[in-house]
Amino acid sequence: MLSFYRFFYPGNKYIWAQIRILYETKKAILIDSGRKIWIAKSQIHGIRLKKSTFEIWIKRKIIG
């Protein structure tokens, strides 16, 4: 069902991003996806291995 609220305020957009894990702590992961950034584990909503490449399910605005 379409609502005006969803039209003017769409929800967060999530994407699968290919990454390379460089370092991991208890609370965050240092990744390389063209640039090195720290991502809190609480912001990662899913992780998968696809053809020997790690991918994470994360909000679009965090990666790029």
C-alpha cells in the first residue's frame, strides 16, 4: 500500500558492498572498499561470502 509518508520520507536504502576485511576488533571492522574505513559491527546487517569475496549488507550512505 502506498502512503504519502513513504513517498516523502523513504526508508533507509541498504546495499550489498564488496569489501576486504583488514582488521577486526570487538566493536568494529576496518574494511577496504576503495578506501579504508572503520564500520561499527552494529551497523552491519548481514555478511556473506560470494565467490571468495566478502559482502556486507549495510546502509548505502556509510560506504558511498
